[in-house]
Amino acid sequence: MWNSLKTVCLECWKNRYRMFRLAIYDLKAMNHGTFLGGLWNLVNPALQLAVHWLVFAIGLNIGAQRGGYPYVIWLMVGLIPWIYISEVLFGAMTSIYGFRGILKNMSFPLAIVPIKNVLTTWMVHFWAMIIVFAIFLLAGYHLGINSLFVLYYEFCALAFLSAYALIASTITVLTKDFQKLMSSVIRLLYFISPVVWDQGHLSEPLRTILKLNPFAYILDGYRESILYNSGLAINLWQGVYFWIITLILFIYGCYIHIKFRKQFIDLL
């Protein structure tokens, strides 16, 4: 198991420049041939935010203020990172399978394939967060120094999603049933994560259970740092739990990735 961890880490480090070049290439290819081009990376999140606002704030009439902010501002700060998370959750599953044309014809460092998928989506998310900060400031609100902790939570998302990508991409090659199962799990995660609703009014035992969801730590962290200028200590024990889970998943992801790597070509 430790040899698998070492192999994956060394492979990613030695091929880090290639991994970033592939991520940038994928980013450019995403909207190739469209009229708006790269602007779709900003238009898509904006459209999703508008739809969520219409459904929840207008349609379901839950647009009251959240923690002193209009619902649309509160929603925006949590929805944009969820869009990033959900796109990786879906996309990472087929990252190796979608690379089968290259893998069948040449020797390639397989470990970087699922990780570059995470990086590509993060690049889109990075620009979307710039727009979030711009809207926040234009709305007349101010950013505190602790808003910089959003970079830490972005790193948390990168780390957890990289671990997930290694596991999901490997299992999907072994069995397509995993992809169908995860589609349902991701929809469940959307509703139990603090994306569109505030979990603060729930009972303490139920809040504790929902905080076991690793994405709750990330999404709450975005809001705590941007909206409330809170430091990392506010979710200290939740952070410890998050990193333990992330480390376990990453080690396991490296293990199964290396264990089944030799079977990939036959299965693809």
C-alpha cells in the first residue's frame, strides 16, 4: 500500500508540467467551436445561480436573509463551489475511460489522468470565484483578511477530489455499475450538503451527523471565510476529521489504482 502511495505521488510530481498542460488543453477544448468560447465557463455558473434563485427564492419563497445577507448572496457563495465539486464527482468517473484512445497506443503515466481532470475543473472554478468576489464587492459588502482562507478551502477541495478521482476512475473501469450508483449518491449529497439551505436551525445531533459529510466542511468554510470573516479555528475538529478522511481515501485510491492498473488496457 505504501509503495502504491509512493508510486502515484512520484508519477504526478515527475509529470506535473505535462499534467498542467493537459489540464489547460482540456480547458480550451471544452468550449472549442462555440461562439462565446471561454466565456461559457462564467455563463454556465451564472445561469445555474439564476435558476436556483428563481426556484428557491421566488418559487419556494425562501429568499429571506441568511446571516445578515440576502439569500442570493448566501446562495452564490455556497453554490459556486458545489458546481465545481459536482462536476468533478461526475467527470472523474470516466476520466481514464475517456482517455482510452491514447492509453491503448502509447505508454502514459496513468496517475495524472484523473488528477488533471480535477485541475481542469478547478481552473474554471477559479475564474468563477473571481466573479463571486466582484459581485460581493459591487453589492456593497466588504472582504475581511480572513477571506484569504478561501484558498485553503479550495486546496481542501482539490485534495479530497483528487483522492476521489483516483478511486472513482479505477472502479468505473472495473464496473460501469459504479457510475450509475454514484449518480444517485451525488444527487443525495446535493440535498444533504449546505448548498441551498441553512442547516443552522436543525437539532444539534442532526447537525453533527450532517457535518460528517466532508463537503459540508468545504462549503461551510467558503461561507465562513467570505461572508463572516471567520478563521480556521471555528471548524477545527471538523477540519481534523476532514483531513483524516481525505488521507485515508487518497491512500486507498493510490492502492487500487496501482493494483488494477495492469488490467486497464484489457478492460478498456
